[in-house]
Amino acid sequence: MKVVIVDDTHINLVLMSRLMEKLEDVSTVAFQSAPEALAWCRTNPYDLLVLDYMMPDMNGLEFIAELGGDARGRPPVLMVTASHDVEIRHRALENGANDFLIKPIDKVEFLARTRNMLELRRATVALENRASWLASEVSKATADLRAREQETILLLCRASEYRDPETGAHIQRMAHYSRLIAAELGMSEEDQECLLNAAPMHDIGKVGTPDTILLKPGRLNAQEMEVMRQHALIGYNILKSSEAKMLQLAAEIAYAHHERFDGTGYPNGLKGEAIPLAGRIVAVADVFDALTNVRPYKQAWTLDAAREFLVDNSGSHFDPACVQALLRRWQDVLAIRASMHDGDSQDAA
């Protein structure tokens, strides 16, 4: 433990320093100048401040005031004074002094007071370290839970990959497009990350779609389309019971990403901002990537044609703000597309 002793009289510094040597595991730093002591205390760690009240440059109360900070968070202060004035002691207590000694110093009392204050300091530091350790453990546990959530998502997405030819690199690209849109719309970093991890599950409900429909080349008829549309509700039902924030968002996306801004979408015919924002974002990202890559029922569109489709359908199919957000990040879109190319897409411009 480090003890700082401040007194303008040299003999008092020597006396108190020698007394402190009697305590185990204690070192002292002594100052005859209050300003020098103040400067040292501001930049160095210590555990107890033994402070004379009457000094020429500044008195003990002024020293504490200049030291600043929250008295509850700094090391204890033992004020040494020749004054018996109760008002001075009250003012010192109000300004952060923890205890008093009256000059001339009684050796036994001095050692008892300083020993007790150092023990209190040890306990305080130990408690702070414990709190810091607990905070660290909570952080680790939270990170572990998030990692498990992400693992769950990846496993579910992998399960869908075995049945849905539209997954694979598609779900990674559209997830990153979704994050671009979210960032451009001003969503927080935490919400962007959550969306990035939840978006790949938008079509998880297709695990309940028959292969004859899911893998059919060409367009679906009306009856087949009705069966296909059930995947939004199936995906929502798969995910909705989770208490994890990420999976709750994934359930919302699964249910809402086929809604249209003009209210003609499915499954609930929601309109405009009644559609959850995450669903509006993923709708743009999903359709854009689907258009620009090969599907069993179509060839890949050029990037220019896909951009034109998004713009032409702003306000009807898509939220115009989400479309513009994606287009403002066009260079990032191209970078994502280049880094997550799956061989089936055409890099037409």
C-alpha cells in the first residue's frame, strides 16, 4: 500500500514516515510542498493521503478541493491539525476528509488510525476488483450466448440450404446488403449486427415447402404459389417462441419480408410503415440479389436492370427510403457481390 504524507514541517514528515515503516507492506511518499504533492497525487496511484491542515501554500481543505473528483471513489484522507475547532473538522468532512488526528501526534493513535484506514482501502480495492471481474465474466457469458445464437442461425440456415436452391451465397449477400441499408438509415451498430445475423433466416420456412414446388423450373401456378407463400408463416412459427433478440428479429423478418409497401403483399397485406422496418430492408436486399442471380425459373438480370426495377417499384413494392439507401452505397454493394460470388451469378453491369 502506498501512503502519501504532506506536511510543511520536515520533522513531522520524518516522524510520520518512520511510524508508517512499522506497518507491513506499506511504502511512503513524503512532500513538504503542497503543490508538488497535489501534482503527484493527480498522476500517480496511492492508497492513503495523510494531510496537514495548516500549510503556507494551501491548507488541507484547499488541497482536497483542488484534488477534485468524487470523494467516494478516491483513496481515504487522514487530516492532521493542531486546531480543535469543530467547524474546521466539519468542513473537512464535508469536503472529503475521512478521519482526523490532533497534533501533537500520539504514536499509538496514529498507527491505529492509519492501519484501519489502509485495511478499509484494501477491502475497497478488493471489492472493486471483484466487481470488475464479475463485469468481465458477464461480458464473456453474454458473448458466449451471442455466439450460440449465431451458431443456431447458421445451423438452421444450413438445414435450409439442403432444400432451397436460392440459399448459399445468396443469404450471405442479402444479409450484408441489409446491413448496408440499415447503416445508411442510421440504425445503431448493435441493431445492424443483429440484422446481419437474423436476415439469413428470412426464408427458413421453405423447409416446409414441397420439393415439387420449391424446385419447379419455370413459374408457379396460382395454387402452387399459394402453397409457396405459406413459408412466411411457417418461418415465423419456427422462430417466434425464442427469447433471443436475434431470433425474435429473424421471426419478424420471416413474416414481413414479402409484404409490399403499397399493401398488396403477403401474408397480412401490411402497408407502408406498418411493415416492420427490418422486413422493408430485407425485401429490398432479397429481391435485388435474387434478380441478379440465376434461379430455376429465370436467368440473372444485369445490375442496371435490377437497379431500374428497384427504382420503378419504389413506393409500390419497396420502401423508397430503403431503395435509396442501397443505391447510395452502390460501391459497397459491388464489393460485397465480388467477395461473395457463387458462380451461378452473372457479373453483368
